[in-house]
Amino acid sequence: MKFTIIITTLLFMVCNSVQGQPITEWKTGQIHETGTNDFDYRHVRITPQAYLHTIRIGVESLGDGHYHDSLISRFDKIVEYYPQIEDTVSNRYYHAIFNGDTLSYRERKTIFINTYLGRKILEVESLLSPHQRFGANVYSLDTVQITALTDSMRYMKTYDSLLNNEQTCLFYALNCFLDANGINPAPVITRNTNFTNGNQLNAFFNHILKLKATYKCRYSVMKKANLPDQCVIVFQDTDKQYIHAVYYRKDRNEYYTKNGFWCPAVLKSLRPIIKCYKQADALLIYSL
């Protein structure tokens, strides 16, 4: 009964705790929303130029949950592997095989306990949509208490949408595009997955989509370009590496972007994004 009261108190505390508080300041049992709410304009000193021109921020859901196709059908097989030097406590690792090529990616686990800066941190993804992630310092708790805390965190919710997720720009742009076109991106591309080898992206994009056009990475060029109704715009550097991607939707004249692990943003112009990637040499236009 005593621990039930503690859990109820903690459920209230999460809604009133300061998000972004350093882990070293987390008190035992106090619950914080973690990676799904790790961006706040008020606490950012240096803001990427593109974010100054956003019309809204946060993870966008562009599908209605009804799919007529799936990304997994493009692969011959998917196998889990266990890298020696990576974080296997927080993540699982996979090779998706296609036509003799490979896409390597990781998936953040929904429940795990890891050690950060002397703290024993429990992280749990909620079962309730939009599936926020919560963390708590469980250093001095016993197994029964941790189990009870985990069960409570699995049914927590503070907002109706995610501010952020585990994806970087390339997976996020693909996620938006595939969802909008009724193609189920799971299990390879989800809110919890991200690629682990950038050298594999060229073959992967060319396998699942069609390259429609290539332009110089100049706004003076792109403002005259006739883009498809929906497409993924890939930023390529002089070494032919894919360094950024944006999902474009013509009917809304909107560009969906994500700067690394910063939260996603929607803009009405490609210009601020191009200014952020001066190392880009070409823009590759992919669609179905």
C-alpha cells in the first residue's frame, strides 16, 4: 500500500518536473519525460538557422494507419546482430538485406535500465499513444519497487503528440513519405530506429525509391524546380554521401525536416534548410 501511494505521487510529479533537468539531479523514483521531449526553445542558446523559420515543430503523423504496401517486402531478410563496441543495453541492432546490399540500423528498446553518470536509470516507453518515453533514477529501489514503477510508467501520458523521437533526418523524411503514401515503414523505420552506417544509404534509397532529378544545392536553382507532388529531397556532399533529407508535400507547400537529433520542424521554404547545409553539393529528388 505504501509503495502504491508513492507511485501515485510520482505520476503527479512527472507532469510538474522540469524537463531537461540533468540526470545528476534526478532524485530516486522521480519520473522525467526523456528523449520524446528534449527540445525547448527557452533553453536553447544556439538555434540552427532553419528553426527560426518554422511554422510548427514536433513529430508529424502523415498516415491514417491504413497501408496498402510495406517497406519490409523490399528486403530479402532482416537479421539481428550483436556489435562488440556499441550500446547493446539501450539498443538492438539489425542488418536488413536486399539484393546483396545491407542497411544496418538500431532500435531503441522499449524498457531497459542503464547506468549514466553514477545513476541507475530506468527508461520506459509508454504503451499509450503517442508512446512517450519516461525515465527514473532507480538506484536505491529493489526489484519489486522497480517492477511496480515500470508498470506505472508504461501507462503514462503527458501530451497528445511527441516533440521528438530517435530518428535523424534521413529516417524521419522517409517515415513521413512512406506513411503519406500508404507504405508501412515498420519495423525498419519507426520512431525508435535509426541507421548506423551512412555509407549504405545510397544503395538503400535507390532500392526503395526512384531518383527523379538532381539539382545543384542552390536556392536560386531550387525555387525554379518542378518537384513531384510528394518527394524526399536528399542533400549530397562532394563525396557522394547523403548528409540530410527533407520530405516535401506540394499540396501544402511544406518541407518536413529534422536537424540530427533535434526535434522535427515544418517550413514553407527550402531556403533556410539549404543555408544550414553549405557542405551539400547536390540535391537528389526521390519519389515512387
